[in-house]
Amino acid sequence: MKKSNLSLLLIGLGGLLSLALIILLISINKGSENDLIYFVSKTSSENSTFWHSVERGVKVAADEIGLEVVFVGPEREIDLDDQIALVKEGIELEPMAIILAASDFNVLSEVAGQVMDHGIPFLTVDSDVNLDRDHSFIATNNVEAAKLLASELARYMNESGSVGIISHLEGATSAIDRESGFIEGMNGFENIEVMDEILYSSNDSDIAYEKAVEMMEKHPDITGLFATNEATLIGIAKAIEDLGLGDIVNIVGFDISEEAASYIEKDIVKAIIVQRPFNMGYLSVYEANRLAYGGDWTDFIDVDVVLVNKDNMFDEENQKFIIPFLE
């Protein structure tokens, strides 16, 4: 009798182990069928050197791990409804993770919450969202980088004069942090006045041009300008060149490209903070993959920066930032 019970017990345990193995295999196969990373960028514009570099980093990392990638974005950074719609499309795909570069800190928060409500691992890159839920964030420390630019601009201005700020997108955390960091940095120079009004370019170089002309007409005593991203920087530099003020107005800003670098050569732009967009994209995929397999979220992953000016722009390492697709 005891032997018979033992046999039944062993048979039962064997059945349970077989069932567990089947469930495990099903779950593994289910995951492998949807090894998809869904990345929502701020813009899909052909003119954005920064986001093309991010995309390249995303795809290199995905190839290394063996994942599929969908990399999408609205035509313009100000197209917030389009960005929200793209996130919702991503939710429908049920990817292993969704990565978002939020164009607005508050407006994108609701749809970000919907991602997490669906149990999809979620992280942000470059600009965060107002979300009171744990998620990873990968970006430049924009506050500290902007402080560095403030010190650099103050040096060119001999620590005296008036400064104007033209930012790229009102409400984006990258813009907010760069503005506040720059102002904080300038507070250490008592003979430099920062204009109270911040103008916005909507990430459009033509609008930045107009805003720079408007600012100089309103405040002709300005001798320093701060641009918070590449498109804004290029628009400002063009305006100052056309106004014939290149020897008077010192310009600093964020994000480099061949065109932006040309203004350093002309000595119109004095210094640029160069982020590492390739690294941002690359790290985001590895972080997304880690989260998808149960890893703990990381509050902030800092992607370091480089200050490029006329003295170091031709260094081999810095040339890779200016022409990022050179091998």
C-alpha cells in the first residue's frame, strides 16, 4: 500500500514538473516573439543631427542584443498630440519596452502612465515626464552643463554686460533645466545681467533667427546670447552674423553639427556643449532590455558632455561629434 502511494506521488510530481516546464517554454517563446523596443523621439525631422545620432545608437545596441526596433517621432517637436498618438500606437504593439523622449514634461505624463498601466517597462531619454512612478531616465545633467556654459560665456564677456536666453521648447525638461542652470551659473557674476524674458524658437532655426533679431532690437546693449539647442544656436548665429554683430555679441549653446561648428570657425559662436546622443540611444536600449527582464529601475543615468571651442574643435575625438557618422 505504501509503495503504491509513493508511486502515485512520484507520478504526480513528475506531472507537475512537466507542466512547469511547458509553462516556462511558453513564456520564453512568448517573449522571443515580441523582442521589440519601441522608441518615441522628439522629432523625425531630416534636419536633426542630434536625433539621427540617437537613432544610430539605438540600432547599434539593438543589433548587438538581437532585438527589433521601431524608432518614430513627430515631424516637429511642438507636435505634442502627434507624439502622444505615437506612444499610444506603441502600447498597442505590446513591445518589451517603450522609450520616450518627452517634448513636454506635463503634457506627456498621462500617456506615459498608460504605458506603465499596461505593464510595459518604460524609460525616458533626454527629457523626462511628470510621472510619480518609478522609471529610468537617461540624459545629460543639463543643469551642470548649462552652468559650465555660463562660466565660459562670462569669461568671453570679461564678466560684465547683458545676456539674453533663447530656448528651444517651453515645457521640455531639457529646456527648463538648461535655462535654470545657466541662470544659476550667471548669478555668480555680479556685473552680468540676464534678461528676465526668455524667448522660444519652437526648435526652428528660422524662428530662432527672428527671435534673435527681436531681442537685439529690444536690448541693443546685449553682448551675450545663450541657445539651448542646435536649431536655436544656428538661427541665433545666422542672425548675429547678418546683423554684423559678430565682434560684439558672444554666443554659446548646446549641441553641435557641421553647420554649428562652422560658426565656431568664424568666431561667432564661442563654445558649444556637446552631448553624446549616440550614447544616449545606445544606453537606453540596454537599460530597456534589462528592465524587460526584471531589472530594477535606475533613477538617473548621466551621459557626460564635452565643451567644444575654437581651441579644441579639430581634436580627433571632437571631430567625431561634429561629423558623427565618420568611422
